[in-house]
Amino acid sequence: MRSDFSLRNVVIAGNWKMNKTKAETEAFFDAVKEVEVKAGVEAIVCVPFPYLITAKRLTENTAVQIGAQTMHFEKNGAFTGEVSPVMLQDIGVTHVIIGHSERREYFNETDETVNKKVLAAHEHGLTPIVCVGETLEQRENNETLSHIEQQVSYALAGLSAEQVKQTIIAYEPIWAIGTGKTASSEDANEVCAHIRSVVSKVASSEAANEITILYGGSVNMKNIDELLATSDIDGALIGGASLEADSYKKLIEAGNRRK
Ligand code: 13P
């Protein structure tokens, strides 16, 4: 299946994970607030919960959007320590990462909770950035495509084709996260094209053509152009290289070049 990437935005999403202080958050957004983000490019930064309101305030009237890194699927209730989709929507957050491999590994996130969270995100007008990816062992055993197919089908179960189109999927091979090892652009593109064929099966070929698919795993300013030059990778979910304003701005410039 051939996809038409002119239909889709280029998305440059930072995932700060559990990093930065309030002062560092302020300095970062002060440095990126004037950044040029071309039409058809989206710049998103997913910050820790305590800094969401600060980040929202500092990016008012800028092209930078703010996302959270996880959430609960219930609206409210006795879930000590959790944050609900209603709360995120209430403070103007637009995106939320769901099912990051670190959440799956350390915090018991399962395909089932990922699906509940994806449904809840849509119900509350948040765009979910759903992470999928294989372990090194699965890649070596040739199980990558079947594993990704299972994670994607599970995550999207019960969504309308319209909601599927409004979902972002991030392919993040676990062995490439924070290791300095990037998947080759061919391998990453092969998996992203496979994700499109899964979306075509579970939703529609139109949804497959329109859904935004990102690559994540040791993306930096040296390798991003090559990744973005492929047919099925629409952007990147970036950890380490999104932490410094200069580096994040260079990644956005790469997104601008692609449009
Ligand atoms: P790194 O870019 O640091 O490898 O992290 C990738 C990631 O997990 C983004 O969600």
C-alpha cells in the first residue's frame, strides 16, 4: 500500500520523561517561544505533570503545544496519585502519551489499559500519542511485525474510523530508546508502513492514509532528516534530544524542511 504523506502533518514531539525543574522548564520555553513552526508542522512538548500549567502559560500565543506523559482512564474517583483526562482537558493540554514502553515495563501498563486510555483521551478531546515497539529479543526472533500488529490492534479497538485518524502512533523499538542505537530508516519505515496496513484492516484505508505515525528511539538532529525522508514516518517522538532548547529547535527546523 502506498501512503500519501502530503495529507499528513509533520509532528515533532518531545518527551521530557522525569526531567527538569521549574526554573529549567521556564528557561526552555523562554528559549523556544519565538521558534518558527511552518504550516503543516506540529511542535509538541510532553512535560511532567507539575509543569503542565507553567508550560501552557509560557506557550500561550506560540505555535508550541503541550502534552502530558500519561493519565488514568477514569474521569475522577478514588485513584490516589492519578491524573484524569478531565483534568488535562481542563488546563488546556492537547496531547497525551499513552503506553510508553517505560510505563508498560515499570508501571504495569497493559494493552488493555492502553486501549481504555486511548478511548478516554478521545472522549475528552485529547489526542493520544500511542507508543508501540518490540524488544531486542522479539526483533531477533522475527516477531517485530506480529507484536506491533497486536499492540496496534488492541490500542485502537472500539474507536471509530474518525477517532483512529485523530490518533498518533509512535513506533519506538525498545532497544533504541536512550541507547544511542537508532533503527535504520529503512527498518523504521518498514514497521511504520506495516502499522498503516494494520490500521487499514482495523479501521479503513482512508484512516491508514491519514493517521500520523512517528518514530522514536535515539532521534537527534543528525539522524532526523533521514528518518523524515521516508514514505511512512511523519515525525518523531524524542526523549534526550528534546531536553535542550537549541536541540529541540533544530529538530523543529528539520520538520519545517520536510514540509
Ligand atoms: P530517546 O530519544 O532518549 O531515545 O527516547 C525516546 C523515547 O522514549 C521518547 O518517548
